[in-house]
Amino acid sequence: MSALDRAVAVRAAARPSARRRLRDREWVWGYAMIAPLVLGLGVFYLWPVAQSVYYSFTEWTLFGDATWIGLDNYRQVLTDPANAKALRNTFLYGGLTLLGIPVSIAVAALLGTRGLKLVSFYRTLYFLPVVTMPAAVAMIWSWLYNGDYGLINYALSFAGIEGTSWIADPDTALYAVAVVGIWTQIGYNAVIFMAGLQSIPSHLYEAASIDGAGRVRQFFGITLPLLSPSVFFVSVLSVINGLQMFDLVYLLFRKGNPAREETQTVVSLFFSRAFEEGAKGYAAAMAVVLMLITLALTVFQFRMQKRWVHYA
Amino acid sequence: MRSGRLWPVHLVLAVGAAAMVMPFFWQVLTALKSFTEATRMPPVWIPSFEWSNFAEVFEAGPFLRQFGNTVVMTAGRTLAQLLFCSLAAYAFARLRFPGRNVIFIALLSVLMVPGQLFLIPQYQIVQSLGWLNTLPGLIVPGMFSAFGTFMMRQFFMTLPAEVEEAARLDGANPLRIFWSVMLPLARPGLLALGVLTVLWSWNDLMWPLIVNTDPEQMPLSAGLSALQGEHMTDYPVLMAGSLMASAPIIVVFVIMQKQLIQGIAFTGSK
Amino acid sequence: MTGKAWALVCAGALVAGLAGCSSSDGGSSDGKVTLTYAYWDKENQGAAMEKIAREFTRTHPNIEVKLQFTPNKEYWTKLQTAAAGGTAPDVFWMNGPRIGLYASQGALLPLSDRIARDKVDMTKFPKSLVDLYTLDGKQYGIPKDFDTIGLWYNKKLFDAAKVDYPDENWTWDDVRAAAKKLTDPAKGVYGIGAMAWPQELYYNTIFQAGGYVVSDDKKKSGFDDPATIEGLKFWKDLLDQKLSPTVQQMTDNDPIEMFKSGRLAMWYDGSYDAPQYFRTEGLDADVAPLPAGPKGRATVIHGLANVIYAKTRHPQEAWEFVKFLAGEQANRIQAETGAVIPAYEGLQETWVKSMPKFNLKAFIDQLPYARPYPVSKNTAAWSRPELDAMTKAFTEGQDVEAVAREFAATMNAALAQEK
């Protein structure tokens, strides 16, 4: 007998007074059951937010003492050209990864073709980069991008193009890392789009077929508009992920890489300030500003969605 | 549509898949080459099977130890999240207590804040507990998740109310109902959350870089970063290391693919 | 975390059969103490360090030394994080650029009293190195080794291009002429590697051109000095004439690896990299003193020291170990494995003989005109931006003079912040 069957059977014999008794003590159980989580999130997440805000008004010595300095950190954060550059890099990176969305939609649409076999095989292959450790991804790509022995430059040589040292060249490095970002996201986004596609009722396509609409017209007339909530979600996610860009940048652009300055993101800069240079107060101010930017961006995106997202 | 017309779809998908997999193919091939072979142009397509690259990884750092750390870290975070999140999620979904919604929204606010805002104080808490360079320091902050709670709460809300009403009337207390009625039903949700947490935890880099500076206490992600710092451009060794570090999670994914896809589809539909 | 939960985690570790559950505290019940000794060069010195640790435990059976290796690129980040967190290793390697900061911030144990009490003879070490690790009259570290820079060259490539091997009479002009003859784009061979590395490359040429990096009173940057800029231009010209791989290429492929695999004919590098060149199969190389510049000869001398963490739980045992490291036996082990030139007087000859196929005497012969590695109290504050700026200056299309002058202003500002 499954849990469900048993429960239904028990219910048949229920008496109202038992229900009453339980309700009275329900709040005790409620608090007890949320206690571990609330404690953990409170100590390790909520309280730290308050602390970070406090730290953003203090200055730290290298080995750990703090003094109150008011708004000085914010003044420095907002005027430091390195931050402006990192913000530009971050947005450029986030924007570039949006270019992967059409690819993901195409993959999802193709995988959704009725009667197609081997779907889960293809899905596995497209999904591999998503599950691969970023530290490994960085190594693989730095090798592919190698100026002298890289596979990419070898392939380009057939087209008569002489490639550069893609991730050591200040002009190409950011684009090179964006390509890696797209590569790691295609599979993830395709899965979300596949879920979106499945929710489109099939009778719409049947009706369109009867009206004589071809597959291309069906795609643009039905699929795309009805997929817009997923597209919206994925683009919000891409931009927010872009803002959080760290692993690849940290691993690909180490000290002494000529492209380092051109590729630092807000988070990688935060990491060096907080944990390499020990400027924890300054870094806390950076984090607060980043939070405000994220918030503003999210609000903006939700405002904009009314113009183009079509909720069925 | 007749299957005869599916071959163009197969063609496009196969070409795309080949492009997606090419980097991995190159990784494996390079891991089997000697340094001289790897730095030859045009590339060598049949490697001489230099297994010493793999041995070199074990020499360069405590790889096995780091593998163990990663397993313990991933298991610890995942089991704890499954327990704490589902416990709280059930309470938020089904029990009535004063302040329920306020507390829930306060916890969810964690999701709206960029992680950098927690990091510095988290580091200090771990430091004051004496947990720097220990496994608890690596694991404990990752044991609690607002996202997991949200996900499990949504899942519990989709389960029909009659199920536990019945057990309730039978006199079972909420913890008992949760444990023996709801949790078994929530299996798909738990699996999805579990796979997502395993994936996130195995690959996590920034937190380990911050709290565990001792190579003996690092997980593989930070260990790989150190390997790259040392063998900067000895690509065959780097490829061997990255292959060994990422292979386990790829295997988990292939086995648990359905659950992971469900978990991701959930994040897309909320 | 409760003891029970911790035990659970340990149980998990045991199931995995891999991770142990040793506590991070070095002490244990039977009076044995474990010291952690952090270092960053495994490739060249790992073997010597292990041998020294073993020898020490043999003579001090109740003290175990655990070596902690961190690659050079991450060493200081990790050490600083650990020092701020109170978990730094008991004994660790220290270098010139960092000593001022670590000593002035109270991260290191002052050793003067212990040196006096145990009568450690500091005159056995080069005075410039002893001074490097003295701050406000207190000794914070005991010199471990020293190094100078030499001109490494690939004999095979020189023979093939019919160029005479470098000798002590070479000047900058000889380097330029030889680089031109040795460069062979078709084979991917370059005359020389002009990477933006300070100690190995451009500090040497700055001194040879009569320039300086930081003024003697530590108040002024030398990067806007015409002589300093001339020292930088020496490399930039080689890059512009394509006699060296680009900085980008050398980021993709480490120049040390390029020298080892016969793609660089000449390469300025320290005595500390001798062991790895010695071990590289198929590399037929030798070393000569650095060629003279317009203002004569110079090489950068630098040396590491062993220091004790101020908050170590075992100061007495740590001191015993540092004293052992400063002794003749430990220095002899370093000399015999050829790891580095030991700082201890009279052992340099042992090191020179450790790799007979190289003319290692070249490194010692340069001592009379060797110049100390430039430092100030907070060197990291300007050396970090310096690396970024010089890397940029060395990339194609950049005007090295403009970048250097711009950086001088940054550096002056950083120096002004020092107290």
C-alpha cells in the first residue's frame, strides 16, 4: 500500500476532534521545523548582509583591524576608474552571452521535433559543458585558445587566417571568454526552452497547419510569442549570471596576463580587493553598490517585459 | 511528420553536438600526449599514451586527498540541504504559525542579494569558529539554502491536501507526517534539489579559495587552480588533472540526467 | 557544528576512504609537536626541503615538520589570508618585497633576543641579506639562500647559427647582434625572451643603464628617470624587432618552457631555475654572466629568509627549526641538491659543483657588482600595479616611455602613503 493510499484510507475513519487538538499545537511544530534553517540562514546569510553594510563604512588594515571612515569607501568605489572598467566589462560580457539565446532556442526547437529519436543522447552532449567544473573548463579553453598550438588557430589556418593569442590579447580576450560562457550556457538554456515549448498546446499547431501555415511561419507566429516568458527568464538569468562572472575570469586571466585589465569583472575585482589585497571595507562597499545595480537592473527588466513578453 | 524527413534535423543537431563536444575530445587527446607532441604543429592526432601525465597530477598535489575533501563537502552540503530545506519547506507549505509569511519572505530575500554581500562576514564567522582550513569551514555555510526551501515548498504545495489531512486525523504529529507521508511523496523534488546541489557544490570555487588555503584541505576545484598556478603551461598535465577532477560529476549527470533536467526546468518555470 | 555531526562528517570521509580527520592543531597527546613549513618552489627545492625536514626530525624526535607547498602565484594571497585569519604556517619562506609589510604589521616573531641568547652567528650570512630582514633594529628572518641572474643560452641553437657563446665580455650590443642571428621565424625559434618580469629581466637592465627603481630614501619612483626608461627600452626594442615572442605568446606558453623546448636561444633567468634546466632532457644549455649595459655591469641579488609566524602555537619548537635551517647542515643539503645558492658562508663552492655541466660560477662571480632587489616598506602596494603597467608597456603598439612615466606617478602616490 503506498503512502497515498494509506493516507486516504486513514482519512475515511477520521474524527473532527482530533483535527482540532492538533491545530492548537501546530505553531510549536512549525517553529521547531523551520528552526535549523532559520538559524543557518540567519547566521550565515542574513546577519552577514547587515555586517557587510556596516563594514562598507570602515577601513581595514591588512591583517584585520577596522576603523570607521564614513562614506570614504563609497567615494573611492564610485570614482575608481578600475571599477568603471570592470562594470563595462561585466555588462559587455553579460550582453554577449545573450547572443547564445537564439542558438539555445534552435536547439530546443529541433530537439522538440515530433517523432525524433535519440533526443536524450543529443541532450546529454549539449548539456556536458553545463556540468563540467569551471576550473576544468578554463583549462580546456585556454589550451584551445593557445596562440601557437591551439586547435582554434589550427582550424583558422585552413581559412588562411592567422589567429592571435586569444586570451592574452587585450583586444580579443573578453570576446573569447564570452564564447566560453555561451558554450557553457547553451545546454542549460535549451532545457528551459524545451520545458517552455512543451507547455505550448499542440492544437494551436494543428489549427495553423489546417490554415496552411508552413513550419517557419508556425515558428514565428506561434512558438516564439508563446515562448517569450522563457526567453524573458533566460535573459534575466544571463544578465544576472553575467554580473556574477568570476570563475572563468579568475582562472584565465592571472597576474602578468596582458589582457587582465581588459577582462576584470566586478566580482573578480571584488575578490582581489577583499581577499588578495585585504581591503575588506572597500570591497564591502563594492558589494553594496553591486546589489543596488542588480536591483535596478531587475526592476528595469520587469518593466520592459510588459512590452514584449506574451503570457498566454 | 514522417521520419524520412527527419534527417536534416539529425544533421543539424549532430553537427552542433560535435561542436559542443570537440573541446572535451581535445582535452582527452592532449591528456594522452607528451609535452613535445602537444606542442607540435600540425597537431598530432594519435597520441603516444603518456600515462605519466596522470601520475604527474598526483605528484603535483594531494589529489586523492582533495578528491576525498570534495566528496565529503558535496555529500555534507547536499544531505544537510535536503533535510533542512524540506523540513522548513513543509512547515511553510502546510503548517500555520504566527509570522509564517513574514519569515518566509525574509528568507527569500537572501535570493535577491548578490553573494558578495555575504562573503566577508561569512569568512569572519568561519575564522572565529576556528574553522579555516577545515572541512566544516568548507561545508557548513553551504548547508542552508533559501533556493532549496523555495523549491521544496513549491513542490509540497502541489501535493494534494487530502494526503496528510488523513494522517493528521489519525493522530500523527506534523514531524511524523512529514517524515513518513510527505517525504516519500516528495522524492522527485528531493532528487532534483539533490542533483542541483551536488553539481553546485562539486564545482564551487570561490568559497574554497577563500577559506581553505592549505592544499590538504582544498577541494578539487581549488586544487586545479593551484595546479594551473604551478604547471602554468604544461598542458598535457593540466588536461589530465582537469579530466580526473570533472569526470565524476559528469558520470553523476549521465546517471541522474532526468532529475537534473527537472530541477532546471523548475527554476525556469517558477 | 556539534561533535556528533563532526563525527558524521568524518565517518563520511572514512567511507570515502580518503580524507583523514586530523585536527588542525599541531599538538597531540604524546608531547609530539607538528610544525607547518610553507614554501613555494617544489620543482627546484622540494627535494632539499624534504630532506632537511627529515634530518631535523631525526635530531629532534619530538618535532615533526609538515611541508606545505603553495605555487608562487598564490603563495602571498594565501599567506595573507591565513595570517589575517590567525592560521598561517608556523615557519615560512619570506622574500624582500614582503618583509617590510609583514614585520611592520606584527605578523612575524622578532628573533633578535633568541639569536643573542643562542649565539647564532649572523656574520656567516651576506650582510646585505641580513639587513634586508632587519626592521627598526630587529631581526625578523634568517637568510636561507641567495640568487643572482645570469644569461642562459641554448648551445645547440648557437652552434646551428654559428654564433660564439656569450662570455664575461659581452655587452648589450652583443645580445642584440646574436638575437638577430639566432631568430628563425620558420622554425619558431627566437633569439631571446623579453617577458615583462622584473627580477629576472628589466631590473637588471635598469641597473645596467644606470637607472633605479626606487630611490634610496624610498620616497621616489625611478620609472620616470631617463636611464631607467633606457633599461626598459632594451627589451622593448627586441620585442619590436620580433627577436622575441610577444608578451601574449609568452603568456600562453611560459618562456621557461619555451627555453627548455629550444624555442628561445637566450634567456635571462635566476640561479634558482638551474636545477630544472639541469633535469630537462635534450636541453644543451649553459649560463654566462649578464652582459654589460651602457653604465657597466649589474645583476639583481635577492635572497629568501625563514621567518616565524607571530601567532604560532609552538614558538619554541619553531625557533629550534629555524635555527636548524640557519645551520651548516641544512645549508649543505641545499647546496648539494643544487636547489639554490646557500646563504651560509663557505658553501657556495659546493653548490657550484652540484651541476658540473653548467658554469654556475657565473652567478657567484657577479657578486661584487650585484644590486639588492628594490623594496620599500609596502612593496606590494606598487609592485602589483607595476606588473600590470610593465606588461602593458611591453605589448605591441605601446609606448614604453609614456607607460613608465604614467606608472611613476602611481608609484610615487603609493610610496607617499608609507609611514
